[in-house]
Amino acid sequence: MKGLYLVTPDWDDTQKMLEVTEAGLRGGAALVQYRHKTASAELRKAQAAALHALCRDYGRPFIINDFVGLCMELDADGIHVGGTDAPIAQVRAAVGASKIVGASCYGSLQLARDAYQAGASYVAFGGFYPSRVKKYEVTTQPTIVTQAKQEVPVPNVVIGGMTPENAEPLVAHGADMVAAISSVYMVDDPEAAARRFVNLFKA
């Protein structure tokens, strides 16, 4: 788990979501998370199934945000759990040992320690910068990445207003993956944008 972690925006246009996601995958994205907080159950299932098939074509893991039942129904590669969602241990028990379980830890190293102990496959920190998509406090310090590398022996993801430019110092601190939404999905050339993120990990 290293590189660009694509997270989908709340788009109802499935074809557009697929086209931009595929551009990101062509650009080298390592992983895709389906996140659509306002979709109907029918739309959510249809979009997730289509994205799952696309990720299989590219040999990349596909993660579903929050919906454990949908993750299991589609046999997705994993689930991402937010701070207000089900406890990590409960989710791990539900999905089994083989699936990826990600945990939002915001700006808390203790949440990351607890998530790892409960069975998380990776921990996500942020927000580090103001985000166009997600609303949360921009209070996370870059040093948390360095601390996590020393104390929490699973990959870490940084999120929150990420661009290739402002992600660079976090990668230098030891970030394993950079999660991006608007910096890939809402630009003119998403493939090139993805490639710029990927190149941060080749230095």
C-alpha cells in the first residue's frame, strides 16, 4: 500500500465517475475508495459494482466507505471506517481476516494505536489542509506521520486538501499513501494529476 489513494466524489453520474476513475488508474493510482454519502441504495450498489469491475481490470484494490454489507455483497477488497461508524473490531469480525480495513484517525495518534490493535490494515490522518469536499478541522500536524511510522506498524494515509505540492512534505515525513478527491476528479487532466501524485513516491 503505497502511492495515490483515489476517493470518489459524491457524483450521481456513474459514467463520469468511471471515466475519471479510470484516468486516475491509468495515471498509476494504487487504490480506489468508493465514497458517495448521498447516493440511494440502488445507485450506491450500481456504482460500487461498476467501480469494482474497473479496479479488477487494473489489478488495483477496491475499498467501500462505511457500508459493510455492500462490501461483503460485492466481495470488495476492503472497507474504510470513519470515526462515527462501527468499531474497527466489529468491522474486522464481520469482514474476516483477508479484507482490508481502513480507519479514519483524524489528528489522533491514540486513535491510530487503538485501530491497529483492533485489526485495522491501515490508518488515515487528516485533515492537513482545507478540503473542497470534506468538512473537518484542519488541525492535523505533519509530525503525526513521523510518530505513526515509529509506533503504528501499518501503512498510513494522509487526507484533506491534498495536492501534489502540499502532499510532498507529508510524503517526506513518511506518508505511505496520499488520498485525493478534488485534485484528481475536478481537474482538466485527471490522468496527469494522478501521475504527479504517484511521482512523489519515486523520488
